[in-house]
Amino acid sequence: MTDKSRPLPDRVRKVVDDPARLEALATLEAIDSGPDADFERLSRIAAQIFDAEIALVTLIDRDRQWFRACVGIDGLTEIATQVSFCAHTIALPGDGDALVVLDATKDSRFADNPLVTGWPHIRFCGSAAIVVAGQKLGSLCVISATPRESVAPGLQEQLVELAGLASTLFTLKNEARVRARTAAALVREEWRHALTLEAGKVGSWVWDVRTGEVTCNDMFRRMYALSETDAIHVEDVLAATHPADRAAVQAGIDASFADGVDYSAEARVASSGRWMTMRGRVYQRDAEGKPLVMMGASIDISESKQSAEHTRLLLRELNHRVKNTLAMIQSVARQTIRQNPDPQDFIDAFSGRLRTISDAHVLLADRDWSGVQLYEVIASQLGPKFRTHPDRAEVRGEDVTLPADHALGLGLILHELTTNAHRYGAWSDEKGTVNIDWEVTREPMRGLSLTWREKGGPKVLPPEDYGLGIRLIERSLAKVLDSEVELSFDPEGVAARVWMPLPAEQN
């Protein structure tokens, strides 16, 4: 059944190998597909009409003839094109011609065909071409192992009609397949489009101006808290808009209708207070220019609005802080130069204080002025490794967040204490140490109680004249209400006790 030793006649091979025919066959995508009850039924009808043992619906490829349906042969799905009777059928010149072989043993074209000399011992064969998209792609054929003297009147025409029916079946099934594939592609594209709109929080809508009905996606319904199932009208959308913003929405619509400009408006949703930006355009007008259809989209811009407001608040806070800081710098500079009239002494004293203020501002700016950790304030004076590699400093206490004024004031206090310790106090020799410890108190109010205590250094005497450093220590927290700073010059070392209120803890 699969002997490829005998070549097809050139005339037949030319038709079989025609590129246009093979392309149409490939487009059909039917070869090697699963069973089909319609073609099986058609084959049985053909076998009954011709009283034949075998009936086939075939498709002819370059090297094989595949059975789309088969009656009378079990377990065989294809044969080689070289031994195919149906290949000769599609080579017939007319579209309505049929191949009729009464006795294959007496037909020079087929006498030595292995399907004649061997199983299934074909003697009689009737075959009509199946034509799809103007190309002969296969045939409907009936086969018998018994030769015949003739074919009854009208049977050949019935065979051609049945082949035509098979052609129609192939065409309809292919169109259905293409439609199903196209529909599936459209569904996927719609889902992709819907998911894109969902991910982008975009509510799309089409407004039939004549009826007032608005066709929209689920995102638009959720944005405006509209019914998930009921029909939506433009009045429903306006009613869902915040009353204070309805006039702006209506003005945008009127301008688009009258002047042809794109519709644009920003408004809040009444139920949620979230901000929406709406963009749209009239896509269809009647002969008089009246709008018929408007299409557009609504986008939730609440986060952008909040971000813009947050930025405005930050700028306002920054302006306030800059003014206060400039006033502080000016005051420190004036007092520093009074204490240090020599230019070099002034630069040395003032630059350290200025750097402390600058470092505090950098920390606050990095955190949007929301506060600074106490560890960071201490690290700005003792170095970033003060916890793991302390240099004659013992620091104990849990980290806590300080508001902006607290961090700036405490930073200045620690700077003055550190500078004094290096010049005159515990760190001015090789033996002295500094202890910094604190705790967060909760009664009568939440606050930070911090102690700086020096020991082991030179003997301390109370200063005869309180200089700028001491005044800065005592006044650095002046902007923090209810704060306290107590500085003492005990003989064993300088001690400073700081208390400042802290904001209530957030749940």
C-alpha cells in the first residue's frame, strides 16, 4: 500500500505538485486532523449507492494521500501518492469529470499498480474531485474488488454531486475554523485590552448622546460606584460626581459639543472623594453637526493629587525650616564672632556649628522632614561606628524617632558638648570617657530623657564667664515647648541632662 517505486505520469505529477494547489491544501489545515462524523457519513452513503466495499474521502499531498474519512478499511489512514488512483482524478481536465475504472487489470494506467496486484486487489474504482477555493485538493472515491461491465445511468453524476457536497463541507468547516480562531483571537485581544485598562486604572466609556446611554467597562462602574448590571445613563454619571465639580464637568461637555474641542475635566467621585481626570471626543455627528456619539476614558489621579499636595506641604515646610535655619545661623554667627573676634578662631568655631546644622538638614531632607532617628543624630557627632567601635564613649538606649526641631536642637547640643569634651573635658586627655544614656518616659507625658556624663578627665571648675557654647547648649531646644536642658560642671566631669517631649506613638 505504500510502494513508491512506480512514478506518476508527468502530467499527473505536475498537477499534484502545483504550488497553488499545495498552498490551498496547507491553508485548509485538515490533514492529520481527528475523525469527522460528517465525512464518515458521506463515505457510507457513497458506498451504499455504488454497492462498493470501500469508500474514501481523501486529500492529496505531494507524497501522500491522506484519508479524511474511510469506510471498509480499518487501521489505514494514508497511502503513497505514487500509487494513488485519486491523483489521476485531480489531473482530469474538467471540474465536473469523474474517473471511472471498470477493471483495473485491463487499464494500462493501473494494471501493475500494487493496489491492483496486491491487497486490496482493486478492480473497480469511481472517483470525483473535491474542489476547495478553486483547487482540486482530493477526491471522493468508491472501490470494489469486483470488476464491472458498466456504471448504471446517473451514478457518475451522483458521485460528482457527492464530491461537490464534500467540497462544501470542507469549505464550511474551514470557514468555521477560521471564524472560531478569529473569535478566540478577538476574545484574547479584548481580555488583553481589558486587563491593560484594569492595570492602568482606566475606565473606558461610549456615550450615545441621543439616548443618553453610556456603555462602559467594569473599571468605570467601580470608579463611580455604579451598578454592576443595570444600564448606565449620563445622568447617573453626573449624579455620581461630587456636587462641587459637576459644573466643571458640564462645562467641558458643552465646550466639546459646541466648539469641537476634546472634552477634558477633573472631578471627584461623590461617594469616595477620589479624583478622576476625564478625556473624550465626539466621534460622530449628524448632518446638522449635532453630536451623536462621544467616546473617552476616565483615569484615577488621586495618588497624583495627593503627591502634588504632599510636595506643596514639603515645600511649605522647607521654606519654614530654611527661614528658621537662616535666622539661627545668623544668630550663631553674630554670637560666635563676638566670642571669637580673630578671623581664624571665628572660622574654626563657626564652621563646626554650621556643619552640624547642615548635617541635620540633610538627614531631615532625606526623610521628607518626617523626623530623624536618635542614633543618626549621635552618629553625626561620634561617627557612624559609635555603637560597634566606641572611642571612649558608652552609649546606651533604644533608638527613637525625633521630630525635626528636636533633632536639630539636640544635634547642636551634642556638638557643643563633644567640642568642649575634646578641648577641655574628658577627651582632652587619654583617660576620660563619656557616658550617653537615655530612656523614653511615658508619665506624665511621652518624652525623651537623655544624660551626658563625663568622667576620668581633668578636674572640672565652673566657668567664670558663660560663653556661647554654654548658651547654645541651654537654648538649642528653645523652639521645643516644655523641653528642659540642665548643664552642670561637677568636679569629676561635665554633665548635661536633656528632656524633650515626643509625639504620641502611632498605633
